[in-house]
Amino acid sequence: MSASVIDFVATEARFGAHNYEPIGVVLSRGEGVWVWDTEGNRYLDCLSAYSAVSQGHCHPKILAAMVEQAHRLTLTSRAFHNDQLAPFYEEIAALTGSHKVLPMNSGAEAVESAIKSVRKWGYEVKGVPDGHAEIIVCANNFHGRTLGIVGFSTDPDTRAHFGPFAPGFKIIPFGDAAALAEAITPNTVAFLVEPIQGEAGVILPPAGYFTEVRELCTTNNVMLVLDEIQTGLGRTGKLLAEQHEGIEADVTLLGKALSGGFYPVSAVLSNNDVLGTLRPGQHGSTFGGNPLACAVARAALRVLTEEGMIENAARQGARFLEGLKDIRANTIREVRGRGLMLAVELHPEAGRARHYCEALQGMGILAKDTHEQTIRIAPPLVITSDQVDWALERLASTLTQDFS
């Protein structure tokens, strides 16, 4: 690293909490699928800020919407109406088929809001005794990092020394419909689950799993809450990942790509009376639903659909997945994914995935490791065939190396 890069990294280390372990690159500019560091080196972004920059870095139409709205009105709080919230509601509801929308800021806030809402629904509509509501979640889940959420994580690093945690959660294996059936009781109000477990290493459930899950939830009057904060808005080659099995969640959580990376925006979408239980004063957010956020989200949704990004994710994802599977390297244990949400899991004896990510940086690709042995690959949905092939050449060259 050059002296200037070292200085940036050292200053971060001196003043910042050490709760991240970034790859050793300092980025200063982005456009489309590309980012540039402070030294002028160009990289293909294969993380997309954990899928938040699905529309590509600094998309000009989203940027224009943000600048225009910033000149007009940025924040009113929900104490007053604004002229961007109603159109945002209408447009996202029409796009997703939802009946009610609750706007928030971060993905974790959307998850916390859903937990509160389904519990309230359980007490007031389903008739669960007060204080006894149960929510079922999956092992190896990732739904955020607030205290409420980490209480039902199974990752020791996420939980250690942060307790005591709130009760009311049951943990079952992901992809096991029989385990869900066994865990449901009359006090179960919801099943909260990711369609694909992203942070766990892009883990896909067995085919037909969510069809069974939907049937179980319907039969037992349990709300199916799908956390589509990473998988939603085109990442898997469909608008929502639930569409791959033709089901519909009762509650859907969106975030990340909802703003194209410009601003924190999330939303809880409901297809029934779950959100209808909320009354004035019972839940809120100063910034949730602010006019700047709504204008940005509206533009982000427009370009996603008008520019064919979802269809492109399906095409290029299939090309990328096939190309990864064609790489003949003893280091690779498994390649998996759907759309442009992909992962390469390495054999333990191949060494840490981080070493391969650092080598990829030298080849002009930025990817991120997870759980020691897995490299995640999630470029912006605007990636082209030529760019996929360019990336595959460098991945093949890197994955045949030995970093054990």
C-alpha cells in the first residue's frame, strides 16, 4: 500500500471502533460496476455494498432525483405529510402487490418493525395470550445487528457478551420444513426467514421448501415474514426471490437496493392486516418516509424496472454461475447461487477465503469473504456479458493458486 493509503487506514484504526476488517483498499469513486481507489486503480465491484448498489454506482437518474429533491425538501418528520410519501407508497405497492407499507431507514429497523408488528397482530387478532408470542427463525440467520436481532442469532461472534437477550424466539434448521411443522404451536405468530441465507454463504434451500413453508404458515395462521433485504429487488433474477417458487409472503422486508446505494431506505410490506394493527404513537421514525428518501427510492425502483436490470440479473447470473462451475480448481468445494447472488466455497485445506479476495484485488476485482471459506460474488445488476467473462478469467487464475 502507498503512503497515502496507509495514512487513511491508520487514521481509521486510530479513531474508529474496530468492528470491521476491510480489504486493504481505499475507494474514492464509482461508476456502474466499477470503483476506483485513491491511487487511480480500477476494480470490478463484486460485492455491491452487500447488494445495496444493485443499480450500479452513482446511477445518473437516481442522482438527479436526489439532487432535485435535496433542493426542494429533505425532512419534515411524520408530524406532517409530504408530497413524496404517497407516490412512493402507491408505486412500491403496485410493483410488489402489497397492501400496506411501513417506511423505515435501515434493514435492521425493518426487521425490528416486523417483529413488533407480528407480535401485536398475534395478541390483537390471533388471540395469543399477552407476553407469550413466539417467532420461529433459522439457524445461521442474518437479519441485522440490533440487540433484539442478535438475541436470536446462532453466530457466537454476533452474540458474545451482548446479553441478556429478549425471549420469544425458536431456532430451527434452514431448509427443513418438517422442523418448522414441529416447532409451530398455538402461540406462534410468525416464521422469519431469508429466501437465501446471504451472510451464511449464499445458502439455498431445497427445491419446494418455500412451497411447503407457505402451506404450513397458512394452515396454522402463522405470518410468513420474508427478509428480502439482500435477495429482493432483482438480485436473484426476479423482483422478489419468493417468485422462484410462486409463493407470496404475508410480510416482506426490503432495504439496501431500495435506494440504489444513495441513502438509507427500508420498508415493511404487508399483504394483510399485520400493519393494520399499528395506531398513531405506537411506532415511528423521525427519518422514516422522509421526502428525500422517498424521492430516491422512487427513482431507484424506476430504473430497476425500466432499464431491464432484473432480466439482466437472470441472464448474467446464469452466465456467471456456469462459468464458475467450469473452473477446474482443486481449491473449490462448491459453487452455488441464483441470479447475481453467487458464492464459491473453498475446501478448508485451500486456506482462508480472505487470502483469495486479497489476490483478486490485485487482479482488479473486489469480492468479500464470509465464514472463512466462502467468497461471495454479487456485482451490480448492470454488469455485461463481457464484464462477466473478464471477471471469470481472473477468478479462474486466482482460484487455481494455493494459499494454504
